[in-house]
Amino acid sequence: MAVWSMLDNPAARLSTVDMRVDYLRPGKQEKLIAASHVVRLGARLGWADVRLYHPGRENELVATARAVYTIKIPKHARTDG
């Protein structure tokens, strides 16, 4: 979602190229927060980091992830002609 939200074209579609998840500790049966950050956004690829934690415990990560996505703009939705 972080990569998709950075794109200028709402018709853009993403597909996962690679994703790594590191599980650091058990999650509790309560709300979890996923905070993501776009590391790099190119014309065809986007990279994002994600941190998963319980509210108020940002320093006690449940999991971290890094993902790479292919960015595809449908031909009918391109603005470059």
C-alpha cells in the first residue's frame, strides 16, 4: 500500500517480486500496527520496509519485512502517450 500510494496514476497495479518477513517475537491477540516506509520508487520497481508492533510498543517489534514490487500501468491509463 505504501508504494501504491506514492504513484501518480491511480490505475497502476503492483505485483510482488520479492518479500522477506522476519518474525521477531510472538504477537498477542490484540491490535497490531504495520508502519511502512517507501525506500525507493522507480519507474518500474518500488521497495518498501514494514515494521509490525503492538500500540505503544514501537520498540518491541513483532516482525519486520522488506518487499519489492513491479509497477505496471495499463496501456489505457498511461499519461505518457
